[in-house]
Amino acid sequence: MFFTFSEAVYAVDLDKLMRNEDSLKLNCIVYILVLDVLIKEYNTKQIDENLKQKALEVYKKLEERKAKENSKYHIYQY
């Protein structure tokens, strides 16, 4: 559930293009939750450090997984 705002928007747009209604509903809920957290943080000027740390850890794992997948494709290109 730890999506950045741009990733949430991208996921919703992709689901619309792919006409994947179930995933669109789920990603819209995630998008709303992301907006809710952003608005609360903006209004209170307080950032939930635990949530921030979890998000950074999950994002790092996702980026490592993407890098691993990309390295597989680079091997096949040569």
C-alpha cells in the first residue's frame, strides 16, 4: 500500500487503458488513501516517520526488483 503519488496516478491510468476494472477499483482506493495521507501531512505539518520509513524500505525493494529484471533483459539484448 506504500505508493508514491506518481505511482498511484500511473497505476490508475494504466488500468484505464487496459480496461481492467477490478484493478482500477483497487488502485483508485490506494490513490484516495495516498491523497488522504498527503493532505493530513500537509495540514498538520507532521510526517509519520514510521510510515515514511516503511515506504522507503518497500520502495527500495521494488527498485531492486526492477533493476534485477532490467539486467535480465540487457543480457538478452547482446
